[in-house]
Amino acid sequence: MGMTMVEKILATHSGRDQVVPGEYVWAKIDETNAMTDTFEDLERLGVKKVWDPDKVYCVSDHSAPPANIGTAEEVRKLREYIKKYKIKNWFEYGRHGIVHQINPEMGFVRPGELIAMIDSHSTTYGAFNAASCAIYMDAVYVLITGKLWFKVPETIRFDICGKLPEFCMGKDIILKIAGLYGTDIAIYKAVEFMGPTIKDLSLSGRWTICNMAAEIGSKFAIMEADEKVFDFLKGRTDKPYIPVSPDPDAAYCQRYTVDVTNMSPMVACPHDPSNVKPVEEVKGIKIQQALVGSCTNGRLEDFEMAARIIKGKKVHPDVRLLVIPASMEVWRAAMHAGYFDTLTEAGALICHPTCGPCAGQHLGVLASGERCISTTNRNFQGRMGSPQSEVYLANPATVTASAIAGQIADPREA
């Protein structure tokens, strides 16, 4: 019997020729990360070294830079642990960016790899044909041994077809899927995104879909590698990699076809990423903040779209528009392309690469009664500040059009 992409990766990393859903396997991990509390756990256990310092990555992004004494102390301790455990790949705020952007940029993510990271949106790396999942309590074990146990998950396949309409992006595809099938459809399942629309989609759009696959509960989210992936990795890594594709007779627990031909830009309404409606059904709702950025939509094509929408216009006087690139590489590219000039002339605030408002810790925190339309990945109650605030999720075109209008707006009418 054939295997899916994630099954193939789990098989090779556990020294098996074949695995089937429901089996338990011990698999070797290619890359992981660590935070301050992970190192503290190592200290309590008396562990003197990690299994491979070259395969552990540490990024300060949620609190970049620290906005209070507590987070400042946490980052200070992290720096000390980095030196003690001889971690070479340490990326502090202001120098690189958000972990889910800079890991691929630094060439740390390759097709066919098995990655386990401390962050729920670690499914992001599936856009590069890697099997990547979130870990928490198991993080210390991975740091010590370089291995982790897995129950081989069943796989859901989404075949995406149809020509993506103007002003629709990868964000709209994953929002449509969340709206159709809910946030629990893929709990402890792998998800394959396939079909002609995915092949035609930019790498940035694929990045967004795999990032937000966490919002439908997926353990892994993965796509096939192609020239777009290979071209991106050129010059970023010299390590060999072996892409995987599903076998023609691979078994899926569920298979769905999603046609995007006549899709509208989609909006996820509070307080659930699956509370999704076409933009025409929610336009007119007043907003006080708009955000284009984050690890979900903080790439160059996102700012190109925002600049195209806002050129020659102004941000509404009742709205603050925040622009947050996912990395310094993106920041510089957007600056040199002139997108930041266009956006600042319109009244946007360009910020440094950071999780910022998405983590709800600083920079763009919402007050009681305020609404934000955002390209980030979650709109849970209190996610961006006050529990009495509201967050709507949309693509960069919709967010920018709304910033101009002062209310949720249809970018097709901007």
C-alpha cells in the first residue's frame, strides 16, 4: 500500500520501509528550537549539553524588543543559556525576524525533513515539503535525545482547483477551508494541500496556508516541493535533501475538493478562525486598527498588495495602520521596492519584525471596544489586548482597503 507525504517522512526518520496510521514510532528530529523555560528544565534535570547544538535554533520574536521588565529578564536569561549550551543559531530581535520566516530564509528547512518546534504554527514549514509539528512538554526530551515518538496520523487531502480571483490570496483559501470544515477537522491529522491552484500559487501564499493549517487542528500540514521551493533554497543551504510526494495509491481518511473560481475575499469574524464570511457580508463594520504583517502575511507580496491598494490614498483618520514585516530580509526588500514609501505617505506605521500585536504583549494592543482587521492567524477573544476588543482576519488587500475606508471594505471596490 502506498504512503502519504508525512507517512514517508515518518518512515524514513524511524528507520522503517513502511508505516501506517495508528502505529507508534520513534523518529529522529532534524531541527528543533528552545526557549528560556526549556533550558530551565534542562537545568533542573542536570543536563549539561543538548544532543546537537547546530540543530537547535533560538529566536526572540514574541517579545521583540522587551516591553517590560519581566520579558527583558527572560531574554537576558535566554542569552546566558545560549552561551552555556553553545547554541550557534541565536537570532535576537531586530537582527532577523519571526521564527517561521527566518528559519526557511536561513536554509534551516528542507524538503523531506522532520521538524519539531515550540510554537503552534510550526506547521508553516510544510510549504517547503517538510513534516513539521508543534511540541511543548516533549521539547526537553528532543533537546536531550534528538528523537520523539509519534502516533502516525491519518491524512486529509484538500485538492484546490480553479483560478484564484483578483484580490484573493492564499489567506482566502485557508480561511475558506476553515469556514467550510471547522477548526477541529484535522485534530492530530496530517493535511496535504494539493491541486492545480496550489501549484500556481506563490510560495508566499503556500507559506500562509500551511501556517494557518494550525487553525484547523492539523498535526502536520504539507505540500509538494517544486521549482518555487528549489529556487528559494538556492544559496540558502548546501545540505542535500530528498523531496517527497504521495504515492498514487496512498490512503486518505478524508478527501475534499475546494473550487476557488468564484471565491470572494474572506473574513474570519470574532472570536473564531472558522467564523468565516465573504467580505461583502461584513463590510461596513467600523474599525480602529488594521494590521498587515506577522509570520502569516508579512512577506514581500503582502506589502506589494497593500501598496497597490493604498497608492494615492490615505489611511482613515480614525484608523491606525500597522505594517510588520516577518523578517529583516523582507523589511529591506519592501523598503528597496518602494512599498514602504507608498505606505508611509498614506499614513501607515512601519514597524520592526516582531510578533507584536499577534502575541498581544505589546505594540498595537487593543483597548476595550476597539476592533482590528488583521492578516494574523488568530482572532481569539483577548488575543490582541482587551477581552472586550474584536479581531477580524483577512488578506492584505482587504485589510488595506478597510484601513482606507475606516470600516471593513471590499478590496474589489477600493
